Amino acid sequence: MARVYNFSAGPAVLPEEVLKEAAAEMLDYKGTGMSVMEMSHRSKAYQEIIDEAEADLRDLMNIPDNYKVLFLQGGASQQFAMIPMNLMKNGVADYIVTGQWAKKAYQEAQKYGKANAVASSADKTFSYIPDCSDLPISEDADYVYICENNTIYGTKYHTLPNTKGKILVSDVSSCFLSEPVDVTKYGMIYGGVQKNIGPAGVVIAIIREDLITEDVLPGTPTMLQYKIHADNGSMYNTPPCYGIYICGKVFKWLKKMGGLEAMKAHNEKKAKILYDYLDESKLFKGTVRKEDRSLMNVPFVTGSEELDAEFVKAAKAAGFENLKGHRTVGGMRASIYNAMPIEGVEKLVEFMKAFEASHT
Ligand SMILES: *Cc1c(COP(=O)(O)O)cnc(C)c1O
């Protein structure tokens, strides 16, 4: 059995150690005689799993006590509706549109209130992050919304926007736990875990307590109210039990690796290898403005669609999987999340160099 280097944008590579541990516990989780998949979510063993997962995440991210951690379902996309339903108390919110996910969130919010696009980078195919130091933030905005790392385009906010005192809500799906964050700067941080943490089916939302109220839009379904999930410890109904268990293992792995400072250093080192080569290559070019580059998703092109396709095919044959760019943008994209080992990036660059040598 050989594992490939998997550059998928999501669902994506997970730490091998975690997968092996899960495999070893598959038939008998710690003497319970059953798999975590088969276990009641009301059992003592499961309560320990979810409690430990939350405690480890709080520890990793240094989450203050006045923030709740919720394990939810429905993908990051369900939050596009849940956020306005729960947080649009005045019926107004400002959105910064830096890619498809931000745009989808913005469009969904329009169903529930007045959503304003206060900045956008659509003019240059979302290849940069707009200047957000002095935006026309609405007086009565309930929150300002960003997608912090744009998975498809490979951009990342390296400075958070000046929200002029309004609450910041951030989709961190593709940069979750890739580096330290100051949670106190946000009203809410959330992300689908299938990019950098665990299996698809779990969404983690970290929300400041005072924002979690019964004052939601009329008609908001019970299951879409943060308060219901907060009051019930993420177990109002059956949570995505197995997914949360794997997330918990990844949190432990991250702690063992030295936490988020160490992850940041590791991710910077990996990304530098690839970006340095892209900057010197005569064949491959990065597509993102340098100061806005993501540490997680690295899009690049040759300038020829045919050559791009040839590269993706050759790379696959050599054991580098999922390098094709998003279906809406083409080219290539290497997603180099936490669990991608440094050798994966080194070997990819070696392969790109050889490809360049034989095609120029
Ligand atoms: C993948 C992704 C989404 C959508 O996630 P789903 O779980 O498929 O709904 C939203 N935002 C970002 C930044 C993403 O990378």
C-alpha cells in the first residue's frame, strides 16, 4: 500500500498517525467493545470524546471563556444562512467579496436582510485582497463578513479589516488551525473541518456568548439556532459523532506537534519552497498578488491550458494527486494543509523543475 501526496483542496489530507490510530480503534474503542460509530452519543465514553475535543480546541486556539464552541452540521454553506438568521438583529450586514465562497455567503444573506458588498476583488479574478483599512461600513450593520482564506483563488487576509467597531464574522474553513489567531478580534469564527481538520460533515463555530440569543429572524428553524446548540452542548440532536472524534484526534496531533505557533512555522516553510520556485520558474507562475498569498492553497498556471492539463496528468502518474485547479478557474492548485508533509512539497517542486526542464 502506498499513500500518494494528496494536494486536494477538500476533503483533504489528514495526518497519517491519526488515521492509523482511528483504524486501531475501529472495532473496539478503549475497551467498550464497539466502534465510536456505533456508540450512543449520550454514553459516558462519547461525552468524554466531545468534551476533550472542545477542551483541546480551546487550548490550541486560546479561546476565551466568553466564547462558545459549537460542533454543527450542514457544511460551511449552511452557515451562509444561519449567520444572517441569528446575527442580523437590525437586518443589515456588510460583506467583503473576495471569492466564490464570500459571494455565496453574500448572496444568501440577501434573502434575510440588507446585505451590502462593501468591497470586492472581482475586478481581477479575486487575485488579491482589497484594501480594508477604511471601508464604507454601514452605521447599522450587525456584522462585517469575510472569507479569511480564499480556497479557490489562494488569497488570505494578512491584516483583518477595520470594521469600525462592528462585529467581525469570518469563514476560516481553509485556514482553520494553520496559525495562531486572536479570537477576541472576532464575533464569530467558523469553518467546515474537511479542509484542514477532519472528515466532511462537521462545522465548528466559535461564537461570542452575547451574540447567541433567542432574538433570531422569525421562522428560523430550531436546528438553525445557535442558542439551541449552545444550550445543549452541541447535542440537541445526534451530532456528527465520528467526525468530531477524528477532529479531536487531530487537535491532539496538533498539540503534540507544538501547537499553532509551530504549525505556522511549518506551514511557512512549506509554502516558501513552492512560492520561491514559482517566483523563479520560467514556465510556472503564481496567480496571486504576492502580499496576499495563502499558506494553504497555492494556485499556479503555465499560461497554456494544454500544458496545464499535461502537467496535471503527468503529476498524477508520478503520485501527486488533485493538482487540478478549481473547475471555475482552471490551471493548477496545490493545497498544502497542516497534514501535508514537507517532503510532499519538496518532491512536488522537484517534479515541477524536471517538467519545466523538459518543456522549455
Ligand atoms: C469549502 C469551503 C466552503 C464550503 O464548504 P461546504 O462544507 O462544502 O459547505 C465554504 N467556505 C470556504 C472558505 C471553503 O473552503
